[in-house]
Amino acid sequence: MKKFFFILGSFLLSLSTYAAMNVNKIDPPFWYAGMKNPELQLMIYGEGIGNASVSVNYPGISLSSTVKLESNNYLLVYLHLDKDVKPGKFPLTFTIGKKKLVKEYELKARNKKGCEHKGFDASDALYLLMPDRFANGNPENDNIDGMSPYKVDRNGPNARHGGDLAGIEQNLDYFEDLGVTALWFTPVLENNMEGGSYHGYATTDYYKVDPRFGTNEEYRQLIAKSHDRGIKIVMDMIFNHCGVEHPWIKDMPSKDFFNNPDHEKNFVQTSFKLTPHVDPYASKYDFDQMNDGWFVTVMPDLNQKNPHVYKYLVQNSFWWIEYADIDGIRMDTYPYADYDAMSNWMKELNEEYPNYNTVGETWVTEPAYTAWWQKDSKLSAPLNSNLKTVMDFSFFDKINTAKNEQTETWFKGLDRVYNNFVYDFLYPDPTSVLAFIENHDTDRFLGEGDNLPMLKQASTLLLTTRRIPQLYYGTEIMMNGVKSKSDGYVRKDFPGGWSDDKANALTAAGRTKLQNECYNFYKTLLNWRKGNEVIAKGNMTQFMVQHGVYAYARQYNGKTVFVMLNGTDEATTLPLKYYKEILKDHAQGKDILTGRIINLDGELTMSPRESLVIEIFP
């Protein structure tokens, strides 16, 4: 019997000697020397790699640990990088029995220090666009062999339309002329999903640009060319979920990589109700459903409480900052991910990149609730999100209600906006709140109409108040649409972005008279806003509504900009004595929207829905 077991053991040993072992992918594909955190996680993926031992031989790098996961096709390798480790290539040696496999890995030099990465702020105006719907610069990447079945059909509101990074790059002149200082794209990473996932919110590879948009190198090139024009790039990321076609679902590293991993037999959907975060009476059931439930069946909910998942996501965000030189991050579905993990991520990111900025999608419509999410908020103490910028859905809600009302002193029309800003005392930093009147998840501000005075008024407010403003592509040419028809109806193609378009709104000659009036309004206001410290840094004094007019002043270093908005459909005349503390003895100012000289003594008559942005003469 002993002889039998000896022979069996020898046989099994010989099998292990020749066991399958390969490395198909290493994430991240390379790393950078000189990062503050000395720990580097490598996720190794390949058949049978989980059985391997690992060794590394490079000055300044040591093996901390290896972690075997439930799937034998994954191995986590943790390396310690000394503070003074030099950039270079080094071998990673994987061993099973007598079999060895060597893979080269590289530490690259950083292009600049962490503190030199400057994020977006109130001096910027962000322009949100969907790459698939803006412009098709390279039709050759419309159809990519080997990807999950999809079709390019511009008549299908939820199909891919063919827009790409090349189309954006070819139209950088347009953005520069318009006067925007930052572009925010909806996610550009691989979404290898059946149907095409044109919107980008179902990631299947965190380190690869979707080939239908372009390549990693093309993304870097676009960013570099944007920087040459003074335009920043904000990258849309998703830590809460990935796409159901992600390899982690097809070959799950461990069940605890996901919340509710038994999705095929017991699907749990989030409630989409974020109140348990702040509700002092919230049940555990409600909190867990909101936090751990899946967004939809094709978007698996990642478990950020798992330290390996957390580390993977954090490193990925740092990698894109270093590799592509992105200027900011917009984090999708921010409150749906684990609070502590997201707070720790923000803390780590702020330490590595102290002058950087991240905006979290915090879709709540009450100022107190929004402020609860901002860094250093007393409302959430002793918790701290460490999130510098939150999205002002309260402003969005109020301005979209006000547009359909006549402004009165008590809670109608623009008085809703006045009251919204009253609650700015709740924010640790009101200037680091991102405001908008529409985005890719909402109805277009114009609905199905074309009310230009109404649009001008809302946009004047957006671009002159004490916020970081965000615009949505096509609004400058009066694109409209409502979600009730489909999400795609508020995400229509930009006219002129495709070679066979009948109209080309990317040029003045291709725009209608009304479109040019709208475009020129935005161009005037945005270019005036560039480098304007009164708007970027100035304090704010607002006045209660008088005669249907909402007014406020922005002041900085002795300069004053006075904004007046007639929120009614009637002409109105109002005494300027209400604003004496701001106007003082100044007799005149210049309306930057029209170039008209405005007399500031006595009284002022404003036309229906008129907007004035007055630079007061010294």
C-alpha cells in the first residue's frame, strides 16, 4: 500500500510539474515610480496561474504577499516599492513545480509630481458630451470584429451611432471658439456588451479605451492636444458597478468581489433611494438594498468593502491620471458604493494629488442632503466623505421648475433659486459645487420647445453664480428632447458630426439664425468668463425678488458684476434704490451680453425674461 501511495504521489507531482500555466493579462499593465503609497497590487489573470509561486528580482522592489482567489485563474501579487526605486523593467517569475514562466513588468517615470496635477474649479466651465453622439471622426472603427453583437444604427435611439475620440479631436477648434475650458466625456472605457452600450456605463475593461471610440494612445493624444488649447479633460469613472460581460463575472475571482453575487437565481436591485445614508431611523434592510443592490441586471454591483477590489479601483484611478494626464474625475453613482471605501479613496487621492478635483454624482434634490456629501461637512460628522465637489441637483430642480412659472416674492419662479442659495451656509465650500440645468440623464432644458429667452436666463444664472458650471452638448445650438420618448432622445447626434449630415451646426454657416443667436450668446458669456476672477473667486450678495426681478452681485478686488434677471413674461420697471449698497454712486455699467451701456440711477425697465450681466464702471 505504501508503494502505491508513493507511486500516486510521484504521479501527481509530475502532473503539477506540467500543469497549465499562462498569463493573459496583468492589471495595471505598468506602474510608476515615486508614488506616495509604496504598495502595488498586480492582478494576474491566466489559466492555472493561481497555483504559481512568484518571485521578483529588482533593486528597491520586494514581494509582500500573494493572494490566491477562489478561481484558479487569478493571482494577486502585492509588491513593496521603495521610495527611491528607479524606473525600469524587471522580471516577474511564476513557478509551478519545475515549470517557470517569466513576464516582464515596467515601472515608468512620472511625467510630473502629484501636486502639479491641477483639477477643475470655479474658474472653469465644463462641457459634457457623449462621444458616441458628438462626431464620427473615424468610420473605420464603427464595426469591430470579435466584440459582443451590436450594430451601428443612427436611427436607433439606443444603438451605437459611431461617434468617437477622433471626432472630438477634429473639432477642438469648435470648443475653443465657444469658450469652454473643460470637457467631460461620458465613459470611454471598453463596454463589450451586447447591444453596444453606447453610453459607456457598463465597463468590461478598466484599462482599455473602447476600440469603437479609439485607442489608449488616441485618448492620450486628444488630451495633450486639448491641453495645448487650454482645455482640461474630466474622465467619467464608475466604482459602483461594471458590465455583466466583464471577465470578473464570466470567471469570478471570488464571490465576495460582488454584492449579491448569486444574481442569476436571486437578483437584488437597488431601491434607488439614497435616504438611508442620512436617515437617523433607517433600517438595515433599506440600507443594504440601496447600497448592495444592483443598478440593473447588466450592471453587477462591485463590493468595495473587499480590500482587493478597493485596491484595484484606487490604482486604476491613479493610473489614468498618470498615464493620460486627465484633469479631473466625475464619479458615477457615488452614494451607491460603500461609503467608507469611497471616503478612503478620496483621502488617498487628495494626498497624492492635493490640487486635484473629483465630482461625485450625488443625485439628491435637497441642499442639506447634498451638503452632507461634501468634504468636511459638519452635517455628516464624524464621518467625512473627503469628496471636494458635489453635484447641485437642488439647483437643477429649482431652475427647471422656475422656468414654467412667473417669478414672485414667495417661492415662485426665480425666487426658488434665491431660496436655494440661502442654504449655501450648509456647504463647507459653495464654490466647489457643480451646477447644471440639464445632463445626459435628464430632460433637455428646452424640453421639446425653443424658448431662447428662457434658456438664456437659466444659462446666465448658471455661468455667473457661485458654482462650477456644467453645460450639456448641443444646448448652445438649442438641441432639445425629453426622456419620456427614450434616453436616446436627450442624447441625439450633434448635427454636422457625421459626413452625411444635411446640416452642420459646427460652423456658423451651417447654423440657423436662431441657432447662431444662441451660440453667440454662449460664446460671448463663456469667453468673458475665462480668466475672470470676479466670477471665479468673488463673493456673492443676493437680493430678494423685487417686481419679478432676481438680482445678485459678484465682487472681487474692487470689481463688481451685477446680474439682473426678469423672471416674468411682462416688462417691468423697478427702482434701483433696492441695490444701493452695491451700486453706490456708480452711474453706469456695461451689459456684457449686448455691449449696451446701462444707466444705474433712478429706475430701470427690463423687457420680458431679460437677462443683464452688468460690469459696473469704476
